[in-house]
Amino acid sequence: MTKQLISTRQATMWFTLYQLGSALLILPAALAGISKQDAWISVIVAIGLFLSFSPVYIKLASQMKGHDVTVHLTYLIGRFPAKISLFFFLMCFPFLTFTLVLNDLGSFLTTSIITETPYEAIYLLMIIAVICVVRAGVTVAGRVAELLFFAYLFLIIIGYLGLLPVFKIENIFPILEFGFKPVIHGSLLLLAFPYLEGVLFLFFAPHVQDQTKWKNIILKSTMMSGVTFLVITFLVIGTLSEGVTANLTYPSYFVLRTVIFADIYERFEQLFAVLWYITIFFRLSLLLHVVSHGLAGIFQLKNAKSLIIPLSLIALTSAKDIFPNYPAVMNAFQVWPFYILIFGMLLPFSLFILGWMKRRGAQTN
């Protein structure tokens, strides 16, 4: 079977949309609650922290030498330990995140837009689209990302440009009123969600046409999503103030209700909803691809397509049970950064060290 490939440009756009995803909707409130009016500084610090750690992801992709994660892990720790470890990783990280994102989708739509619609109907409609693109393969998903990325840019510029007339710079001051500790605390949340989830991008490293461009993909996607987070957080807090932002469930959606010009240029919160659907679609698609292809590698299946629908149905039925309501999601956020540190930082760093030791031992022999 021919390996499906994705261009550097397509991978960058897909990874950028993935990183925005749920964070675009939830993080402004969470950051404002922790860092207050300095939430935008937390974004800058988080980007800096991730960029300082990103060489580990870049070196790991280089160590894989075009092989998939299953093959590389088997080379490092042996066949049976690799399968056990990868299964644990897939179930406890990308699959759990997949159910969380589905829950975010249902919670947002049923509380803000279509309040009478059952959760299951919302999950099902999105999952059908995700199943179609994952079954079509990485090449098709990359082309769709390349196409919809410009729609994302257009919508975000049109929507948030209207906040400039009502933006109040005094809401941003005083800077560092509560010191640097809340800023660091907020940056760790953003670092964990979504940047340390970048370890999942390694599953796509073998599919990139030009392996030498992997560093550019990681850095460019981080910078593009980071600039988006920075601009939106800055505009939301400047428009609503940190107190209002922290008390709203979805401030980046709510703030667009304030945009009204001559009774014509208004209701742009619906544009944000469309923008968010795009990012959530690509976030779910990437997660489902990682889980299905990872499990296919563990069980040595010739085709991962047979796992896509069963995994989707399991997530559909369990999403509401794992995270029953919004307070449960917020409580999970209290420990989520520490949880993600295990999979997004400690695990890849350990694999990098193992790969380095293996390579050094082979050179010595």
C-alpha cells in the first residue's frame, strides 16, 4: 500500500488549526481567571517555553528516519513493551482528548446556539464528517486544511477587526499588578493545552514529503497559532476587562456580540461559531487518525480504516459520561497541565535520550 504524503504547507496549516481548536474558545476565560489582565503576557511566555522545548520534537522526528512511531518505539524498547506503552499512551492521551473535544463541541452548541438539540445529535453530525476525512487519508485531510485555512483567516480578521472601536487600553493596565507568578501559572496551562499536545504530530512525520522541513512545520504552526491566541486574548480582555472575561464561559464568542455598526455589521458571533467548527473538525480528525493508526500498528492490521468507526462510536457514547458538565471540565483543567506534562514532555524527552543512547552505542560498536 502506497504511503500517503502531505506537503509542508498542508501540515503547517493542519497543525495550526489543531492547536487552536478547543483552546480558542475556552482559554481566554481560564487565562484571565489565573493571570488577570496579564493573560496576554502568559501567551507570550507559553510560546517561548514551547519553542525552547520544540528541539526535542524536531530531534525525535529525525531519529525516526521516516519510520512510524510504532516501529521506532519497538526499536528503542522492544516489541512487547512498545505495544503495551503505545496502547496506554493512545488510550490515556489522544483518545481521552478526543472525547473531551466532543464534549466541548456539545456543551458550546447546546448552551449558546442550538439549546434544544440533544448532545448525541451534535456529536453524530461532527463525527460523520471526521470519519469521512480520516478514512480518505492524510493527503485528503491536508488538502482540506489548505483550503479551509484561508476561510479561517478571513473569518478571524473580519470578526475581530470590529472590536478595535470598542477596545479600551486601560483594561490592560496595570501590567504585572499581581507579580510574575500568576503569569507563569497561566503560561503553564497554555503550554500544556494545546502546545505539549504537539507530541502527536510525530505520528505524521513519516507522511511529510520533505523530512528536512519538519522543523519549519513545528515552528511556523506554533507561531501562527500563538499570534492568534495573543491577539484574541488581548482584544477580549481589552474589550470586556479581565473580570468579565474570567466570569464568562465563552468570552471569545460573547465578545463579538459587542460589534455593531449601523445595524448592518453585527451578529458576528455566528462567524466565530463557523471559525470554531473548522478548528474543531481538524482537531478531531488529527486525534482520530493518531488513535486508529496507532492501534493498527499495535495489532499489526493492514488497514486502520476498520478501527475508525468503532473508535468513533465509543467516543460518542462515552463523551458525556467522562465529562458530564462544564464544571467537570474546569475541574479537570486544574490537573490537566500536570497530566499532559507526562505525555507531552517527560515521555518524548525520555524517548529522545533513549534514541541518543542507542545511536551512540551503535556508533561505538
